[in-house]
Amino acid sequence: MRGLSTAGVSRSPALSLQGPASEQGRWQRSPAAAERDATPPIRRTPHNADILIPKLLSDLTPCYPSFPDLRSTRSRKMKMLSNIFLLLTILSSLLPALFAGPFHAQCRLEWNFGIPCFNVYTSLVTQIKLWTSVDNCIKEGGERCLYELQSANEHYIVAKHRNLMHNYVDDLTFKLRPVGVMHSCQVSAFSVSEPWYIVQDKGINYCNLHNLAEGSELVSAPGFTESTNDFKCTQYSTANCTIY
């Protein structure tokens, strides 16, 4: 076998990687494929849902506030309820005063005298001047002191009275009108507390007026009458003028 000569063996031609022309077409890309590969990829057009859904969500976002908004809304509601409760409490405390007398502490009354208005005028002015000092209250007790005359004539008197116990001021006016042939006098007297918050005064405004008539002894004048009620005069029916 070793001596076998190779001269008679024909060598087969070397295999060519290129192959024959008929085989080369199998390894080359077609023109259509090459053109397809050269064309850039087509971007997908967004579907309508891809646009509408985010827009819908953005439109709905205000309907769902964040937690801080919820807390501030709750805080505003609590504050509003607190204010309503406070208002109802104040109104409930004022209702008895509304039905039992004036809304603000005051007193309006009418006096009738069978004497001339000049006599009434001089008696009232004299008494106001006598009770300007606090000494009278210290000596006799009550509130028959700290009166102050503002102005006076035969037809109209203006004065003030400082409440010694509660330390606030009441404004007093007296309007005098002759009746008949000048032998009688009708007086419209009015007292009102200056502080706006005073609703019930335990009859202090009534006593401001009545004490002057009593101190000047006008209550003993001929034909004297006094007319008022709880609707015109705060707590008139329970007033105690020995204290106030």
C-alpha cells in the first residue's frame, strides 16, 4: 500500500467557495430585500386611545384633590361650623332679652305732673347737681351719685350717670312738654347704657331716672304718674332701686 503510486490517481479539482455562476444567486440578496433593508423603519402612528386617555386623566385630576387640599377643606368646614355654633349660642342667650324687653339695655318712661314744667325742670337739674360726688353713695349706699349734667333748659335736659358697681356710663335725656294751660307737665325720660354689649342691666337704667324723681320729691308732686313696662324698660319689673 505504501508503494502505491499516486501517478495514476487523478486529483479532483479544488472546491471553489464561489461555486458556479448558477449557485451564486442563492447567496446574494434580492434587490427588493436590499431596498427594504435600506428603507428606515416606519414609526407607529399613535392610536386615538393613546391620546384621549391621558387627556381624560388630566381633565379628571382636579376632581381628586391632593391630601393637603382635603385637609384645608376640612379645616374650612370645621371653622364654618364653629362660627355657626357660636352664633347660635349668642342668639339663644339673647332670645329671652328680645322677648322680655329692648335689645339693648335702656329705659323709656313717661311722667305726668300737675305742676308747671319750670318747676319740674329746676327740681331735676338741682338733684343732678347734688348727686355728682361719690360721697352720697358711700353715705347712703345704692347708685344715687356720679350724675353729670351736660346741658339743660326748660324743655330738654341731658345728663350722664356712671354706674358705681359696674363702672360704665349711661346717657340720660328728659324732654319736657307743657300740658293744658301751662299748669301741668309731661316728661319723656330716657336712659340708655353706652356699652353696646349690655343687654340686661338689672333695671339700672330705670333706677337712673326714678331715683332722680324720688330724690327731688317729684314723686310726691300733685298729679304724679309714671308709665312704662318691660318692653320699654329693661328688667323694669325686677328693678331694685335701693341697690341700683
